Amino acid sequence: MKKSVFDSRCQRCPRLAQFLFDVKQDHPDYYCKPVPPFGDDKARLLIVGLAPGKHGANATGRPFTGDYAGVLLYQTLYDFGFSSAPESRHAKDGLKLMDCRITNAVKCLPPENKPTTEEVRSCNPFLSEEITMMPEGGVLLALGSIAHNAVLRAEGEKLSQYKFGHGALHELPSGQRLLDSYHCSRYNTQTRRLTEEMFRDVFHRARSLLS
């Protein structure tokens, strides 16, 4: 039987389940559940983030909506023809992704946005199944080193053989390509570790690979 790529009732990680319960008490109108992937099941571009943001995806139920990181991401997706609109505010705003899917290494909100290694491992089977749905020759865009490592674990590869680096491209034995970028977080953009131009360069590379 084929494994599921997502479980909205998952409670594999007790710490995360308890944290979601606590946040729900403070914010009863928030989604506060494992956040599902968003986009085309057969997309050739799979964007892998870290985890839902407390007042972003954890509130809206859609990856990278409702917080600063999504502002740059959705605008860039739109500019490169992967999105029907340059902004996504919530899960029912009508925005559609084309040949693109967005997911997270960890589907639940972690305290201080820092999942443990064990929590990343517990969520990894879901990511692995998502990757198996991709057509051969797709591009896995990892936003940050945790996402990068999660992809490698999902592919059964040794982390030491593929070093994370902004703009780095890795050819995987499965036939997929792993492309790295710094995460489009407010911290990274405000400190200029990641500029808009740097982020656009990564998407230009992804679009070229798919073309």
C-alpha cells in the first residue's frame, strides 16, 4: 500500500502536538494543525521550506502565507510563471501554482521555529513520498540547510556528500536535481544574507533547468 504524503491528524512528535494545542488556546482562530503541501501533485518544481511560521502558515493553513517569508517567495514565483498571483494571504484566496508545489521539512509549527533532529526525521517519510510523485528530472529547491538535509535523508543519501551552499546544484542518483537557497526569512533578507537579486538568480536557474 502506498504511504500517505500527508496526515492532518499526525501526532508523531509529542512536543509539537502539545505546542500546537497550546497555541490554539491563545489563538482559537488559527489553523494549528499539520500544514498540508500546496500545489500540483506532479509538479516538476518542489520547494521545501523549514516549518510553518507561528503567525503565518500555522494561522492560515497554507505554506508561506501570512508572514514576511511568503512575500518574497510568492512574488518571485509569480515573476517566473509558477504562480497565478504575486501574493497569497490565506488558503482560500484563489491563488494557483503551476508546475510547482510547496511543502516543509516539518509540517507542524515548532517552538521558536526550531524543530529537533528527531522531529525532522519523524516527518521525513511524508517528504519522501512527495518526492516519489515528481517526474524524473525535477528540481528540488531547498530553502535552508535543514530543508537541504531533509531532502537528502528522504532520498537515502549521505549528508556529507552534498554540502549546502546558496546557489549550489546537486545531481542526485534518483535523477532529481537539488538546488539550494538561503531561506527567504525576514532575518536573512534584513541582514542582506539573502537579497532579492540572489533569490531571483536561484529561480532563474530552476526555470532554466526545467526548460
